[in-house]
Amino acid sequence: MSRTSVQLARSVENMAASMKKNKITVLVSVLFFAGMLYGALLIGFGEKGFLDSLGFMTKGYADGRTGQTVLTTFFNSFVSAGTFILLLFLLGFSAISAPLILFLPFFRGLGLGASIGYLYTAYGLKGVAFCAAIILPAALFSTFAVILAGREALKLSFLFLSAFIPKMKGEISPRAVKLYCVKFLVLMGIILISALIDCGVTFLFSGFLVL
């Protein structure tokens, strides 16, 4: 067996071990990207009425950005992504909220995938440029935050569930809840950065990239 093959095998083993260790993160990430794929497929195979409605909303979104103030852009961006973080934070305190927690990253991905798919279908390379310059920079940060929020909410929800099932012998400590709250404060900080980036790219590029 060659040295390259051995290194490749070790890399695969390390990757598999890392995925196993971070299986909740992997699960939430897969659901998000599955949502993106499904959103793109909806655009590819959707009915004309659905595409017309989405086109109206997307055009209104793009036109609104060019006419609104920087403060309005910041507020809308922060509230849009922050709502997902807040919902996930609250759902983490429920022992039976796992299905909803898993649905939210999927739904977030669906919206992003549908938007990107429509912009490409309707505007071609101009739509791709709009996505790359205005949508994706902030979306990368907010997506990262949503995936981590989903992971933390799912872990706390399972902890509450284990506390209610005697055989699982789970225990909820004040320290665990405090750490959970601190993590979500950090995630809201990432959303704040995402909103600031959204303001910046909108200010820089919205005048050049008019749909």
C-alpha cells in the first residue's frame, strides 16, 4: 500500500470520526442544505403561478433594498435572521420540540435555495452576481449561526427529555442552562455581524446590481 493511499485512508478515518463526534451538527447542516436543494427544485419544477408570486416578492425585495435607508436594511436583516435564533432558543427548553427544531434549519435553507434558484432562472448571470454580492455574504454568517443554534437547541431539548424519562437519568443543572444562554448571546452577536455585512454590501452594490 503506497504512502499516499495510507494518508488518504487516515484522512477518511479522521473525517468519519469527526462526523460521528459532531453528528448533531452534521444532521442540522444536512437538513439545511436539503432545504436549499428542495427550494431550488421547487423553482425548477414549480408551476407558473408559484413562480410569478415568488418573482413578485423577489423583485419587491430587491427594489426595496435600493430605496431603503441603511438603518432599515440593518433592522430587517437582524430581525429576519434573529427570529430563527430566538425561536430555536425557546424551543430548546421543550422536551418534545425536536421535530420543530429540525424543521427550522430546513425551512431557512428552503427559503435561501428558492431565492437563489429564482434569481438564476429569471436573471441568469445578473441574478448570480446579485446573489454573490448581496445575498450570500450575510447569509454565510446567518446560516452558520442557525446551524449552531439548531445544534444547541436540540441538545438541550434532549437533555430535558432525558430528565423526564427515569431510565435515561438525565439531569438539568443551572450551569447547563446558563451556558446555553451564553452560547445564544454569542450567536445573536454573529447575527449582528451578519446584519452589518448586509448593510455594507447593500450600500456598496445595490446601485450597480439592479434587477
